[in-house]
Amino acid sequence: MTTAIRSRFRPFREEAEAQGVPADDVERWLATARPCATLTLSDDDTGPLVGRFGGPLLLPSDTPDPGHPFVASVDLAALPADATDLLLPSDGRLLFFAGSELVEIWEDTKDLIAPSAQMQMGGYADEESVEFDPVDVAASLAAQAVDAGHWDGPVSDDVADRVLLADWYAGRDVEKREGATVHWVIQREDLAARRFERVFTTVFWNP
């Protein structure tokens, strides 16, 4: 954990110690913290410009149509190296696509992206439902997709073998799916090998 992150958690440490929580337990909890980068739309110059929501999809002419709604692109060269604990390349662009169930709705509303749009890279997955870990759900669904012939293996159904690449909380940005959260989860070995086409995407929406 970097000095900056430790400093950010100082109030937690001080309050825990004030309530008599043993120092070893406090440090054990703090050790689970993971740095993440939060990407938001902004009208000012606060923070580096590292990507964009929506916009034209710039792909080589011989690249097949992804067939999924294009959400955002991230310039890895502009992303601070210590922004996450993911083993990301130092340059290039990551293109994020949402689940196929959002295609038609996204096409109708993609030009109406609101400033509330927020994307997180790294860290822990989050959504309205707190009963299940979204990364655990993605691992299980990926294994089921392989068994059904809808996804290429090999995949591991062990959640420890996967990590959150990014979350996108749509808020009110996607009409008829307000509040949906998109999770992009990747196997650790695929991340190390730069096989980003192996990212497994899930969408949580509570109507």
C-alpha cells in the first residue's frame, strides 16, 4: 500500500483504534484495500484526461463488428501507473463494450450520456445487490457459458483466479436500464498475457 493510500485511510485507523480494535486487526483490514481509478465526465481541468465515454469506435478496417454497445475507451499511457494494482500495459487503448442485452437501448441513448456517468478501473466490484460478489458471479457465469458452448475455454471457476478490470455505473445514462452496473472481469493469467478479448462482461440491473 502506498503512502498516499495509507494517508487516505487514516480516519479509519484512528477511529478503529479509538474503539479498541487491535492494531493487528486494523492493519489486516487495511491490507485488503486496493487502489482504483475513477473516471468521470468533468467540465473543468481536474485530473488527467485518460479517456472518453462513447464517441466514434476507431477500429482497423478488417476488424469484425464487435456487436456490443461501445461504452468507453481508456488511454493507458495517460493513466497514472499507480492508479490501480492491475498489471496493465504502459500504452495502448482499452475499449470497453457492454453486454449484448443493452445493445438496442444503448443505440437509442448513447448520445445522451450524462455527467453522472462514472467508471472505475481496478479495485473491488460494486452494485446495488450486496448478497454476491460480482467477480464471483462472473466466474460462475463464464464457466456455465463454456459448458453451454457460448464462450471459449479454458476458464477457471475459482474467483481467486479472476480480477475486476472495470465497473461502469450507468446511473440514469441508459434509458430503460437506469441504475444498471456493468462489470468487466478478466482471468489473472489472461491479464498477464494481455488477452483482453477474454474479458467476461456481466450486467446487473434491478428494475
